[in-house]
Amino acid sequence: MFTASETSVIALILLAAFGILAWGYLRAKPFGKLGILAWLQSVALMAPWLLFFGLFAAGIYLNLVSILFMLVASAGLYIYLGRQLRAAGQDLMMRDRAAKMANANQEASSGEQTPQAIESATEKPQPVQVQLKIEFVPIPQEDLKTIQGIFGIDTFFATETIPYQEGAVFNGNLRGEAQAVHTRLSDALQERLGDRYRLFLIENPEGKPVVVVLPSRNDPKPSTIIQKILAVVLMLATIATCLETSGLMLEFDLFQNPSRLAEALPIGLGILTILVAHEIGHWLLARRHNIRLSLPYFIPTLQIGSFGAITRFESLLPNRNVLFDISVAGPAAGGIVSLLMLIVGMLLSQQGSFFQVPAQFFQGSILVGTLARVVLGSALQQPLVDVHPLVVIGWLGLVITALNLMPAGQLDGGRIVLAIYGRKVASRTTIATLIVLALVALGNPLAIYWAIVIVFLQRDLERPSLNEISEPDDARAAIGLLALFLTIATLIPLSPGLAGRLGIGVSGPF
């Protein structure tokens, strides 16, 4: 039976899960059928994991076939709902277009002008720009007047121009959907002034939309030769630390016994495969969105081979959707490869396998412990468990992926939170993550090393996207929540009581 404290924890987790789903429904409801379909996609993604961990907490253990069936069914339902969502969106666009054409034909046949038509016909760019306050700005006066001329009452009604760095901030009122307005203003700016300026649509500290125009010479710069050399040096150092970590797992120091390189090579290459898969995920989505990435700056460490890599954006991001897609693609690729290695390794594990690990080894992670309970079964009751090397490699890969998904600064997790929830929430989660790492560091030195990496290299948030106003859809928000949920499940260990009831390291029947 569960203790009162464990029952309370389970109840809180379930309440939080259903609260997230209810909050998503309330956000989606105002958007009608499109919003509900997007919300159902998020439910399809979350449901298998919530069901699995909910049953697990209740003492009901599913076998591997049942888990795979739930995941396949979830993926199939997600794809089906996505098709329905696209079809509904196309129908809505067609109806809207037909309604506009009907109104235009009616106005043409009647010869009458609606108030909107009169307003559109009489609109002139210069009179619309009622500048309540214009201070000296570093943009040339002729360019400034041209920029002011792109605004209108149907896009962004500018009321104030103030200097900002090498450009200007235009305060005013947003008069339309953020992405559509940004596209129209950016196209107008490029048509009139070419590629000399960049237009950002962001929120000011009061949460109101403002337009910021900066010279294009402030765009992210490509990596220098020195930076590329540094990236190569760090990559070579990471290869060395991955091989050294492999040697330490095999109980020898590779740096002192280089002749045993062949023994360390398989595990070292396994860790490197996960790191490479992570970076390929980033690269593929960046290429899809025409975003340039720097070479990855790997962070070598002897504890687990590597902490992952730092990758800079060398292009301005058009919106938060692109930021999310590129950020989540790396952990998704690395995490899937790691999880497959872990599960395949467990399936290949048998008496006499290469590694022998204490049963308590599987108490170090909720995710790994529950999967081990499903796959390895009664073998976990033994003091020592024979496992295939892929089990250790997969777990290391999950840890590396989870560390990079922590919601802090320019880590993948910090970028995901920034894309979904905005800068205020991302700043707070960064501070919270550093506090948690400081507390965990009292018992685990790995946490203090990672906290130092964040503070000195990754604590600042990513620079703003060109359109910082538009939020990602609910499906992306659900994927982000799922990634953060699996991060927590990977890094938090099983409690001794729950591990005992599962029979992990404890003799006796399950």
C-alpha cells in the first residue's frame, strides 16, 4: 500500500497533468474547430505517457508490447488529427476568401462604398503616421521617413519614435494578426530600402507590441576561423573524453593504457553516435527553415563523456515556431536514439552479459527504472544484474539529452520554454534551474559542473526572433511539455519505497 505522502504526490501529479490539459482546452476553445483539433493533438501525445505512469504509480505494470502499442496508436491518432486540422484550415481559408469576393462583387454592382472601402481609398501613408514624439535617432533622416511610411492603420499605427541602439523603436497599436502584419511591414521595408534594415515585432516591458528597426549589419555574424578551430579542438577533446569514459566503465584508464583503445572503442563510439544524432537533428530542421547554424562546440567531461554541445544561430529567426522546431529537433533525435539503445540493450541482456551492475543502478531514474521493471522483470531482484553495454550507453545518452533539455538560458530546454512561453517565463525558469542545480550539487558533483557551464556559457536568453509576438500552436506546446516531462522522469531517481515495491534490488515476489 502507498503511504500518505506518496499518495499525496501521486494525486498532485495527476492534478497537474489534468490541469495542463484543461488549461490547453481553455486556450484552444476560442479558436473553434481548429483550436479543438490542435488541443486533441496535444492530448494524443500526452495520453500514453500519462496513462503509463498513472498505472505504474497505481501498481499496474504494462508489458513492452502494450507500451509500444500505445505509442503507435498515439502517433497514428496524432497524424490523423493533423490531417483533419489542415483540411479544416483550408476550408476556413476558402470560406473567408469566398466571403471577401462576394462582398467585393456586391459593392461593385451597387456602386456604394462601405465605410471600410472609403477608409481604404482615402488612406495615405504620411498623414496616418501621427508621431506624438520623435527624438533624434541614429537612422538617417531620409531612411527614417521612408520607414515611417510603411506603417498604416490596417497594420501598425505608429504613435512614437524613440532611438534604440543603432536603430529606432516605434511605439503604437498593432492592427492585425502579428505574423501577417510582420510579413507586410517587412516586405514593404525591403521593397523601399532593400536589405539595409531588419524589422522586429516584439513586446516591450509592459507587454505591448512595438516595432524595432535595426541596420542589417547587426545580424549574427558567421563563425570566424579561430572559432571554427576551437570547435574542431573541442570535438577532438570530446572524442578523447568519450573514449576515456568508456575505459573507466571497463575499469581501466585509457590515457594511461592507450594500447587498450580497441576495448574502449565500441562504447565510446556509442556515446558519440548519440551526440552526432543530436546535432544532426538540429541541422536538418535548421536547413528546412533556411537557418544557418555554427559548428557545434562540444563540452567534454570525464563523468559522462560530454555535456552535449553549444550551437549558435548564425541567422535571424523569423518567429518562435522556427526557434521551437530547431531547438526540439536535436533532443528528439538524440533522445530517440538513446531510448532505442536502452530498450534494445535490455532486450539483449541475459545471464552472462558483458556488464554487471548493482540493482540499485536502476533506481537512479524514474524512466529507466520503470522501463527496466517492464523489460528485465525478476532479474532486478538480484544484487547484481547482467546487462548489455547498450543499456549503459542508452542511459548516458538519456542523461546527456535531459541535461540539455533543462529550461535554462540558451540550452535546448531554455530555447523551448522561450519559444512557447516567452521571455519572462524563460528568465524565471533559468533562475529556478540554477537554484535547483545548486541544491542538487550538495549531493551530486555533476550538477555543479553543469551549473558552471550554464552560468558562464549559456545563461543568456536567445536573441529575439523577427516576429516575437506570435506564439507556437498547442501541438508544439504539448511536444515541449512532453520533452520537459521526460527530462524530469530521466533525472529524478525512484524513491526507496517505490523501488522496493517494484522489487528493484529487493528479493521477493513483485
